Amino acid sequence: MEEKAKLDLIEQHVIDFVRKLRTDKQLRQEDIAYIIGVKASFIGNVENLGNPAKYNLKHINIFADHFGISPKDFLPANSLTPIKKKKA
């Protein structure tokens, strides 16, 4: 059985933001890869829930510059904390 890679909620938020930005702009993974100077396979790995690959601050800064937005736009308005399960 394959185990999913564990990403923090903040990491998943950034990945989801970039994926939405990509689809809204009708860009391919290859286009996003070109923007940040990586191989297209890296973007596929980032968007694959079973892979631990993720964007770093350098990537976010390049995206922000390219799309004319602030790096802070990639982050949620408030901190993200996992919901703790109550013990039975």
C-alpha cells in the first residue's frame, strides 16, 4: 500500500494556489516549469498528492514577479492549523 506524502496545510495551500493560478491562466505544467526554471516533471511531482515535492520561497517570489502579484498573495489570510481529533 502506497503512503501519501505528508505536507503541512500551508504547503498544500500554496500548491493549490499555484494550481488554480495555472488553470485560471490556461497554462500547462510545462509553462509553469519554464517560469520558475525547473523541469516539467517537478511541477507534476508538486501537484501529485503522493509526492513530497513543494514550492520554495524562491519559486513563490518568481511567480509573484511573473504574474504581477505579491508573494503574500500565495499565503492564507490566517494561519492554518490542523483540526485536532477529540479522544473518545
